[in-house]
Amino acid sequence: MNNLEKYLDQVIEQRPAGHETPLLLDSEPDSESSPNVLRGVLRRWYIVLAVAVVIGAAGLPAVWFLVEPLHTVRGAVRVAPVIESVLTGEGEGRGGAGYRDLVNTQVTVLTSGPVLQRIADDLASRNLRLFSGEPQTPLAKLRARFAPKTARPDPAVVLKRAVASGAISAGHIPQTELVAVTMKAVDAAEAIQVVNAFLTHYQNKYGADSIEAENARLRVLTAKQAQLLASITTQREEIRRLADEFGTTVLDTRHDMEVQTQNTLRAQWIALETRRIRLETSIAVLAEAATDVNMPPEQIVAARKEYVNSDPEFQQLSQAVVQMKRELLVARQNYRPENPALTKQEELLIRFEQATEDRRKVLEEEFDAGLQERLNMVAQQRLKNVQLELQELIAYQEKLRAELKDQDTRTQKVGQTNLDIQSLQFRLSLDQELYDQVTRQIRLMEMEGQGRPRITPSYSAYVVQTEDRRPKLAGAVLFAGLAAGFGLAFLRNKADKTLQTPEDMTRYLGLPVLGTTTSSHTIKPAQFAEQIASDYQTIRTNLGLLANGGIPHKLAVCSPRAREGKTTFAVNLATSLAKSGKKVLLIDGDLRKPDVRYMLNVPNGSGGTQDVLLGEDPSKAVCTVPSSGLHVLAASSRCLADAYELLASSTAAQQIEKMSREYDHVIVDTPPVLAFPDAMVWAKLTDAVILVGFAGQTTAPDLAETKERFARIRAHVVGAILSNVRAEQGLCRYDYGYRIRSAPPMRQSAKQKKLLLSIQGRDEQPKE
């Protein structure tokens, strides 16, 4: 017991057997997926280093021995003017167009087939490795071992391939009179011979070819001059023939007038066509109205009213009625209502009004009787007038159609003639300009026939640059090794399903993370005990908050597989609860491989969990730790083959319930969930379950399967714990240095006092 009491003064460190967690580089704990991937790759730095070393060890010697330095050899000839220009009196400068054309032509001649053939014939007798057909570089020799052997190539073909690939090149050096030949080869001595051969044979060939080239160019220019002159003459005669019909070659104004006339006639035609359609529509309407003439009711009423009002007799009666109404109005002002004269006037007015109404009815009957006949006569007359107007319109439209057709023909003819003249004039101007240029060039060539440039040697071939690509290739090999290492580490990280951070556990498990325990490899030894104690305080706090009212009374600690830190966590959690003043019982529930007895040095003489589950008095088997007050029920060393049957018995449930009444908390260390079914029974015997995983060892599929098994039996999984986590990735990672200080610095203390309201209030009191 003394050893047990001494050992529990500090919290036990979590470290599984046979597993060492590699030290990781610092990384941001709240980083997203990309930093997590980078952290996972950097955690496998040994893979990156191993792959880089292997690729470097294989690639660096290969680069150094298979790649040889490449030498650049260059020689040049001078192409310079020799006489003054006949026209300007000045020498032909390097910037002249004629000089540039000559130099570019000579560059082409320098790498042409005839020159290459002469060079190949000359160099074939010198027994050069270039024409031997054998590989020139170690890398080429290595490839030749696996390729079929071929016959010795033709030297001219070898030179052509070198020119096509850029190994041999020729070009004018800007702002100089030099044409250089450059060759890149491994053998500098052979390259010097080849470049000098190019320069020598080019100088020998130019003397004979330059004169022939000038004569051939003059013949071509003369033939082109005659062809242009004939074309110019023909085009002028054609322009004159087209202009004779209209008297001028400028037909733009004439064409605009014809187009305007054509547009005017088209506008008249459109107006006539619109009018014709309107007349045809009117005829159709009038023809239908001639057979069935209908007048709107309001028109009939208006016509009837006009007919009645135009009758003389009706007009007289109406005037008499109006006059009598006036007289009656005056009489009513002068006489009493019972006066006989007034009564007589009223009766007379009534008789006149009745006569007027009778005359109105007679006139309306007369109007209605002759209405349809009058309407038919009017409709027939209107139809005849519209038909006559349509006939006149069609005759005029036919005449206008003929005029419009003639006008279209004239407009098209003027426009086509104008386009033909313009096209001929454009071609004539181009031919005339080209003819003038050819004529000037012929005259210049005739006057300066003796003033041709000459080719003189400038400098022989020499090595201008040696390019050693081996350092760059070596760097590329090292970079490729690092890239391959990072790629392999990335693939290894993608394939790794182990949990590393609390975020991984939350993402894969979907359970709240109650807390983490810090790995001793990532924190200073002097701070480890304080840090691990803080971790368990956080776990206790979160467990109480997430368990709806406090820490569960009976708690089972489980892990998917063995050596994942569940026993260490169970011991530390029980110790932390006991030191906080709770009465706690720690039960070693792993009856197959008990570890609590050996971890806490519990004497073998005390009873075991097996005896208590069989019905023995728990007080004889429970061991107390004096320093923390923790009560421990350790399993005996004997292994039970029927451990599951013992746990599933009714006596075991009664004994656990009996012991739980005497303690504030009962914590059970269970066997691995995926190995034995014992943990399932302990989960049913307790109130809640905590899943424990080990960072870098516990895999997400195992933890998910464990959670699924507890879900099947409806066990309450309150949360998960991830142990052996790096200090900067745990849930208590920001409390370093946040401790009570004996005395703050003088300046900082004075500065803080200035911010106190009590000090400010005392300073701002009014003076007497």
C-alpha cells in the first residue's frame, strides 16, 4: 500500500506498450483541411527523408556519370560592302535593307544542302566520332545497349540532322557585319573542326554562286518588268473603253443620281400599290353592301330626324307651338288660372301639339317606306365610282412599272461600270507601283553591278561557353526526391485512419469530446504533472455539463482494442474525482487480463472482483488509497474462461448495485469492446459509458464500430476521450504560464493602478 500511495501522488502518464508517437512539428490547432493534411504529411517526415535519400542515392551518381558538359563552339565570317553607292555616294551600311537581305540569304546558303554535302565529303576522311554512328554521351551509350544496331549513317545526313535539331546553327550577329556558325557538342575538338569546315567551304562556294545569283535575279526582274508593262497597257485601254459610254471615269455622282431617281419611282410605286389595295378593299365592301345595305341605328335615327325637320308643314306647326307656348306663359302671368281666355289658349296649344305629333308620325312613316331604296341607289353609285378609279390606277401602275424596270437597268449598268473602273484603276496603281520598284531595282543593279560585298574570315572556331548541367540536374533529382517523398507521405496520410486530434474524433464519431490528455513527449517534464491534472479537471467539468445534472453515478470506461489507454484513464479519472472530495470506487472489470492490480501495486492478499461478483462481501476486497481516498476493487490474477457468464449473472448485478449505494461514483475499467463481449455487459450494469481512444493508434473505423455496438444495446455513451494528444492540439492548450505571480513588475503594477476607477476618483477630487 505504501507504493500505491506514493505512486498516486502524481497522475499516471498514458503510454501504450510497444508504441512510440513521433514528435510532430508545430501547427495551428484550429486549422482547416489543408493544414491538417500538411500536419499529417509532416508527421511522416521520416518517409519524406527516406524517399529523398533513396532517389538521391540512385539519381545523383547517374546524373554525374551519365551527363557530360556541353561545349559551345563558334566561328564567324565578315560580310562587308566594298564600294560606294552610285546614287548616294555612301557605302552600303549594315542597316540597309539590301544588306540585311543579303546577309539573311547567305545564312540560308550556309546551311543549305550543297554546302553540307561538301563539308561532309571533306570531314568523312578525318575519322570523326560524329560520323561513326557510335553514341557520343554515356546516356546515349546506355540507350544504345537496349536499341537495335543500325548501319553507319551518311555524313551529310548526320549534318542535316544536327542542323535540324539546332546542334549546328548559323545566324547574323545583330549590329555587326558577322555571320556566325555555332555548334554544341560534348567533344570540343571535333566541334572546332566542323565549324571551321563550314566557314571554309562557305567562303569557297560564295565566289562562284554570288555572280550567278545576281544574274538570275536580274533575269527574273526583267521578265517581271515586261509582264507588268503589258498588264498596265491592257488595263488603261479597258478603262478608256468603259469611260467612252458616259464621257468620264468618275461615275459616283451619276450613280447617286440614278439611285435617287430609282428610289423616287419605288416610293411612287409603293404609294400606288397601297392605294390599289385600299380601293380593292373598298370595292369588296361596297359590293357586299349593294346586296345587303345596312345602316347603323344611330344613322337611321339621325336621317329620319333630318327628313322630318326638313318638311315645311312640320316646321310651321313647330313654330306655331313655340309661339303659343310663349303667349301662354305671358297669359299665365297676367290672368288667373280660372280665366276662360287662359283655358282657351291651353286647349288650343294642346290641339296644335297633337297636330304636330301626327305630322311627325306621317313623315317618319314616309321616310321608313323609301329608306331601303335610297340606300341601294347610293351604294351602287359609290361602287361604280370606286371601280372606275381602280381601273385608272392599274393603268398608271403598269406605266410606272415599265419606267421602274428601265431605271433599274440604267442604275445597275452605271454602278457596275463604276465598280469595274475603280477595280481596274486599283490594279493599275498596284501594277504601276510594282513596275516602278522593279525598274528602280534593275537600274540599281545595272549601275552597281561591280559593287558586290565580299566574304572575309573574321575569327576561327573556338570554345565560347561550357555548359555543365549536372548541378542543375542534381538539384532537380533532389527536388524530385522530396516531391516523391511528400507524395508518398501524403498517400500514407490519406490511407491512415488513426485519430490524431479531437477534431478527427468529432468528425468520425459524431460524439462530444469530453477532453484530451497530453502526451509527455510534447511538453516539458516540469510542466507535465500540472498539465495532465488540468486535463482531468477539464474532463470532469465537461462530463458534469454533458451528463445532465452531474457526473454519472456508475461510469464504464471502454476502448475499441487493447493498449489504448483506457485503464490509465480510468485510474486517473477516479483519482481526480477522489481528490476533489468524492467517495469513488474504481473497479477492475477486465477479468481476463487485469491491469489495475499491477499498475497500482495492490497486494495479492486482498480479494478480487471475481470474488465480489460471486457474492463475497465487497468490504473484504476493496483497497483504499490513503493519499487520495480512492477505493479500488482489483481483479485477481487468475483468468476466468467464463468471465462473460459471471458478469451476466443476477448476482453480479446485485453486487454492483449494492456497492454503488455506498459511493458517490463507481468507475469500471472494462475489457476491449471489439475483443470480448464483457464491456457490453458492464455498459448495461452502469449508467453511462466513456469511449477512450489513443492518438496515433486508435482508428476511426474501430471507434465507430464500438459506438455502433453500444447503440445496438441502447447504452448511454456520454462522450469520448482522446489520450496522448500533442500539447498544442489538446483542449487545454492555452494555459501555459497563466499562473499566480509572487509580485508584478513595478512599472506594470503602476500602469495597472492608473486604470482603476478608485484611483482616478481620488485624484479628481476638488481642491479647497
